[in-house]
Amino acid sequence: MLNPSPSDLAHRQADAAAGAAGVRVEAVEDPARLHAVARLLAEVWETPPGEDPLPVDVLRSAAHAGGAIHAAFGPQSMIGASAAIWGPPEARDVYSLIAGAHRTGGGVGYALKLAQRAWAMERGARTITWTYDPLIRRNAWFNLVKLSATAPEYTVDFYGPMNDGFNAGDESDRLTVRWRLDAFRPGRATDPEPRPAPEPDLAPDGLPYLARRGADVWCRVPEDILAVRAADRGLALAWRRAVREVFLSAEGLSAVSISRDGWYHLTHEETP
């Protein structure tokens, strides 16, 4: 039997991830389904009425222009969705605009991401790029460890003020993720190597959060910044600025992993 092409293998991996999550993932383009996607994303992000993260007309235009809107369907309804567009042609890069699901921790997000990867590889893409809040530990683990992506760029207040249920009252700093599609291997989500002893610098919770070895830097983030933000916005902002200072001082380094107890590892990334 001939070995499957990288694109065929990516589709098989995406199908396996969807099966494990108990969902069916499809690319959608018709307006009725796109309205459902827009509603789902608004619910997940808890946005005020009329402030959908991606309105249906934008979703329709993105799909019509050659992008992809993927939806994950459970036994009774749509429970997750993602949207992606193409970046600069010479980069062969896809830009993932958004991904969200009503159910977290059950593999729906993973299934959506692998479907997006399979779609992108089928069309000749080499990487997928997106951004995420560096303070959200579970997203960092998903992106850097489970997907084996890296984050080479930190941007202060990327979106400016935001008014959804997760970001209101905070500054929208973001890490830019680069996912090399040919480097992904399922099942490699292991805890990174031990870090050096922390320095005496203290985070807003009064515990160390910074370590160094040579040019490498380690930085700890809180266990649940969303809970911190809901309880004490001042404390959440203190975390934001403490972590920001570390990342900005580590210019030229990429975030390549994060430990289960929330320590990022920043290092010089090897150029493929």
C-alpha cells in the first residue's frame, strides 16, 4: 500500500480527532449555517447584542474569498466553530481568525484545529498563524504543547479595548502563534523539561515567576486569569503588566512550551 500524502494523513488525523470528540466537523458556507456560527461565537465570547466577534456578512465574505469556516456538530446541534483566511501568498500561510466551542476540555477545539490544518495543507499552506491571550494558561498549553506550535511575537494591546465577557476591563496583549503544519505529531503533549531555580522577583500573587539560564527565560502565569479578572480587575492588570515586562525584555526569543504549572519557556527558535 502506498504511503498517504501529507494532506491525506492530515485529513485522517482530523477525522480521528473529531471521532474522539464525538463531533462531525464540516466546512460551511451557506448563509443559514453561517448565521448559526455567528450566534455560537457571540455566545462563547459573551458579547453584547449587535457586537458579534465575526458577523455573518464577514463570515460569508471570508468563505467566498477562499477562506474556511468550519463547524463542529454534536448529536443535536452545532457546538463549535472556527474561521480562517489566507495570508500573503508568498508566505503560504493561513491566518486563523477565531475558534470557539460551547464545550471545553472534550477535544472539540482540537478537532476544529486539525480540520483547519487538513484544509490548509490540501491547499498548499505550510503554516497557520493566530493570536491568543498569553495569560490564559489552558490556551498556552493547547497551542504550544498539544499542537507543538511556537509563539515568536508579543504585541501590547493588540486589539485595543474589548467589550466581551472575557476581555472587558483588561488590556488585550497577545502572543502570535506560528504552527508549522508539517511538524505536528499527534500525542506529543508532554511536560517540558525542568526549569532552573526561580529568581527572587515576585508575581502579583507573591510567588516567584521568573527564571533564567543563559539566554533562555521562564515566566509563570496564573492558573486561571479569567477567575482573577472576574474577582479583582486590578490584580488581573498587575499580572498583565508583570508578564508583559518579561516578554518584552526577552525580545528575539520565542515561547516554545509551557509546563503544567504555568511556566512559559522562551528561547531562540531554530529556523526550519
